[in-house]
Amino acid sequence: SALPLLVGVAWLARMPSQALLFWGARRISPVRTGMLLMTELLSGVVTAALLSGDPISWQQGLGGALILAAGVGDILTARERAAVVPAAVAQD
């Protein structure tokens, strides 16, 4: 059976990309990280449609447009906020 080989190749392909994702996410703002991760959804839908030959429905197109609009709106309206550090709790 080719299943063990397929699982091994999948893990070898996935782990470096996951490590790079975490490495990059620490170096850019949370808003940009969120926007980049939202594009994963869109690229997944487009790739699946291209590989399977299925057309993208108007509902999927509308969903993709709303995802993009939310991300762009978040970036355009985002203000960098300082982390709120709670006051130290006095210990008895």
C-alpha cells in the first residue's frame, strides 16, 4: 500500500511550511498575518475549482469577495494598539 509513503511525503511537505508560517507571523503585525491567512481560503477554493473543473458559484464568489473586503477593511481601519498589561495583583 502506498498510504504510508503518501503520509510521510505529506508530513515532509507540511512541516516546513508550518514552521515558516509561525516564523513569519511573529515578524509582521497581527492584522497582516490575518489577511495573509484569509488568502489561503481563497486560493484553496480557486485551486480546487481549477483542478476539479467545477465552476465557482456566485455564492462562492460572493463569499470570497466578502472575505477580501473584511481583510482590506480591517487593514484600512486598523490602528496599532499597545498591548494592555493588567495591573499587578497584590499578593497577600
